[in-house]
Amino acid sequence: MRLRLRFRLVAIVSLILTSTIAVLAMKSASVETGWQNSARSAPPGLMQQVVKENLSSDFTGDTGRMKVWRIFQTGQSKPLFLVDTRSMNEANHPHRNPLCGALGCKFLGYVSTTKEQYQQVFANYLKPLLPPKVPLIEPTPTIRNGLPTLKINQLEGRQVKQSVLAFNGKGYEIVETQLLPKVYE
């Protein structure tokens, strides 16, 4: 009887440990992809270059709250760093987001050229308000000139307009645009 009890106890503990490890592995995998606060995820020098190239010298905002997405897929020549320049909730703090306005908010893309030096390859004003489960930016597995093509989704009326952008060796350019068939209320 004691042997059965020990066996059950060991089985339960093993199950709990296995579940905990699986959850932690999923969480750490999700940290590796998607948008992260730049204070934790931006490589050295990137945010200083973002400020220097896109903001006035008297900018006092918190670039650490901007978001960065590091994209590096099979076949890429180097990582692509996408930057969401919003540092605060845009609706509640529009003055804290100097790169947001009537056209949307500025989204940037950079690749490294040397240690702590980056080349801007993408700059676009995008409106982040989209229907649920429709991502603003989607990297695709297709690689052109060493970088992935990107799908950009924007709401146009009650439908989503999707633009596909490809890297031409210097920057991203639109190669295809379509209005997706689904109509949103």
C-alpha cells in the first residue's frame, strides 16, 4: 500500500514539474518573438539612433517603453528590428507620442551595419486600430534580398487592406496590395 502511495505521489510531482517546465518553455519562447519593450530587447545603440534620426534633439520621452520586434528567420542575412515608436497609450497620452498623428504612428525597421550602427530600411505611418486577431505587421517566410517580406494590414472602411512589402536591397517597397474579402462591423 505504501509503495502505491509513493508511486502516485511521484507520478503527481512528475506531472506538476513537467507541466511547469512546459509552461515556462512556452513563456520563454513567446518572449523571443513579437513586440517587447525596447528597454529589455533593443540591441545597444538602436534606440539612440531611432531618436537621432526621427525625433528632435529636445525629446525627453521614454524610449524604453517603445516596442521592438527582432525578426530573424531561416534564410535571413541579418536580423530585422521593427520599432513601434508609441511609448504610451496613444488615446490617453497623445502628447507623449510625438511620432503619432492623423496619419497614424510611425513604425520603423532597422538592420545592423556594424556593431551598434544600424541602417533604416522601413519607415511608415500605420494606424494600429484593427479588428481583433488581425495583426498590424506579419513577417512572412519569403525572403527577398536577405530580409523577410512583410504583410501590413490597415483598416479601409469596413475591410482590411493588406500590402506586401519586400526588401529591395536598400529599403522596403510595396510589391502587392489587396483588399481582403471579410467585412467587419
